Amino acid sequence: MIKKVIFLFVFSLFSVLSFAQQTKEELQRKQQDLLKEIRDLNATLKNIRHNKNRSLANYNLVKRKIAAREELIQNINKDLRILDNNIYKNTLEINRLRRELDTLKREYARSLVFAYKNRSNYDYLNFIFSASTFNDAVKRITYLKSYRQYREQQVANIEKTEDLISNKIATLNNTKNEKSIALQDQNSQLKDLEVDRKEQNEEVNKLKTQENEFAKEIRKRENDRRQMQAAISAIIKRELAEARKKAEALAKQKRAAEDERRKRLAEQQRQERLAKQQAAANNGGTTPTAKTPSSQTETDDEPAGVATTKPKTNRVYSDLESTDEGRALSINFEGRRGSLPWPVDAGVPTIHFGSYTIPGTQLKGKSDGLTIAVPLGASVKAVADGEVSSVFDLGGEQVVTVRHGKYFTSYSHLSSVNVNKDQEIKSGTVIGRAAANDDGEGEVVFMVTNEHSVFLNPEQWLRRK
């Protein structure tokens, strides 16, 4: 029972260590990403903090910074656990090697004692010449040579083990240094987290003192959201109606072509029968009636347009995917979920998708997209290939909606637009420039919608910054 428990403990330990080796680099990359995000958030906060009317944006930025720092601390804690496991593993290995070295030294000492006792040439010669046969003498000579080689190998094993111990000790010391640095980072981040939380409390207090003003701002945002929602829904309905109309027209053309083909086939068969009857009458006899190749002819003469079908999958296709191009755009967009590029090169999210509340106040709101603080006039780019469905004005700001098969992306708060309706664009095409919000700061709102006018969380489609 005890052996079984020891085995399970050792197995679990090495499983954890193996997992640690696989994730240590990932944790370090994640930490670098989070540190960069925190630096970007601090830079954005510094740029907008001079504006007293930006407490709502400040609060959202500080809230995100706290979340990023907490995630960073969790990553540091995971890194510390990995380092502790490595220290434990290296300590065990060093102890094992030291025991092995002691054993090697004892064996080598015994061989030295034996060699000392039989050190004279007379003893060696006596050992060889006392053999009963020549073959036995040769074997004794071979034994003496192998014994000398064995002693040399003992020395090599001792030196090799000493080198291994030295390397393991160096690795152990490096790991301990890494742990010391990680602990310093952890303490530093914990202190910064306390500062961030105090900063968040200050922003909440500011919001409390100006709650009525910010309630008006949120109501305005809600009104804008509803107008945007209605406008985008109308665009999608129009696109669906046009797609159905095109699909019906195409189906009508195919039906007409099929009817015409069948008429031609029937006339051809009638002419063939008349010709055979006339030939039989002229010959004064009967001729075997050939089988009408109607079914074979129908198969062989099937037009290419009728043969075109949608791929056979479990996927339910939308009217917006009635063409090969529409299906390709949809599948491409779906395939890049979680890896789409951001619509701006540099920016920090200030309002995330979904409902939000501000603790300690009555302030709450809802967002159908992702609001990003950007430099005023920053380029706003398409996140995927598609076709411009609409360019329209909403409250004095330009909005562009792009169709990607059965998906739509919308870009609002634009001061200028570089594309036109029905224009085919590629991922990375500059759609327009970021406009100023009510506080004079650069801002853009990015939205993702499906063919049912349901708004989707944009951050689930964009790659992690």
C-alpha cells in the first residue's frame, strides 16, 4: 500500500512538472502582453485625465487596468508554483547524484586498495605465469587490461557525476534567482493593484458627485444605441430582401432554362420517331423501335447551371449565402473567429460589449459594440474581406456597414469615409477616420451582427492584443 502511495505521488509530481515545462513560456508571453496592455491603459488615462468630463471613461479604463493587473498577478503566482516545482525537482536530483557520487568514490577507493596490495611487477607476473594453460594466461592478461580500463572508467564516471552536480546546482541557483525576481514582481504588482483600487474609488466618487450629468450622458448613449440598432437592422433586412429577390430570379431563370431544355428534348424525340416511321414505310417493312433515351439524355444534357449545388454539410445556409461568393465570405469570417485584426492600429477599449453598472451609483447602461479610445483622426480599417452595404450619417457622424456573407461589421464615430456603397473591400482597407466624441477625444465604435440582426460580442472575434 505504501509503495502504491509513493508511486502515485511521484507520478503526480512529474506530471505537474511536465505540464509546467509546457506552459512556462506561455505564461511569460502572457505576462508581457498584460504588461503592455497596462502601459497602454496608463498612457490613455494620462492623455484624457485633463478632461474633467471624462470620469466615465476614466472609470472604465481603471476597471480594465485592475482586471489586467489581477490577471498578471495570477500569472506570476502560476510562474512561482512552476519555479517551486523546479526547485524541488532539482534538489531531489542533486541529492540523488550526491548519493551516486559517494557510491562511485567508495567503489573506486576499494579498487585502489586492491591495486596497492598487488602493485609489484612480481605479483602481476606471478598471476600470469601461474596459469595452467596458455589460453588461461591470455585470459588473465585480458582481465588485467580490462581491470585497468574499469578503474579509468570509474574516474570518468566520478568526474561526469561531479559535473552533473555542478550544473544542477547552477540551475538550482538560477531558478532561485528567478523566484526571487518573481516575488519582487509580485510584491510590486500587489502594491500597484492597491493604487489602482484607490484610483477606482476616486473615479467612483467623482461619478457620484456628477451622477446627474453622467446619467444624461448614458441616456444619450442609449438613445444613440437604439438609433444605431434600428439603422443596422434596416440595412440587414434590405440585404436579405435583395438576396431573396436575386435567389428567386436565379431560380426562375433555372426553371425557365429547364422547361426550354425539356421542350427541345421532346421535339427532338418526336422528330426521331417520325423519321423512323417514314423509313419503315419506305422499306415496306417494320423496323425495331429503338428505346427512347429520355432518361439518359436528360442526365447527359443537364446544364451546368442546374448542377451547381451548395456543399453538403450540416450547416444551415442563409439567403445571404445563396451565391458561392457569399458562402465563401461567411466561412472565411467564421473561420477567423478570435483572430480577426483590430479595426485600429492603436487604441484602448473604454466601454465593452453588454450591460454595465457602476458600483456605488445608480448609473448603468448597455453597449452593442466595443468603444475604443483612439488618437483623433486615426485610421479605421476593415477587419475582413467583404462588400460595403451602407454608408450613412447618424447624429452628424459617419457609419459604415460591411457585409461578410451572412455577417456584418459596422464602424461608427467616423469623421470621414473612404469607401462607397457596394464597393468590394479587403481586410485592412482604410474605411475612414476616427471622429471626436462629445468630449473632443478620438473614439470609434466597432460592432458585429449576424443575419438575424443579433449583435455579437466583438472581442470574441478579435485577436487578443
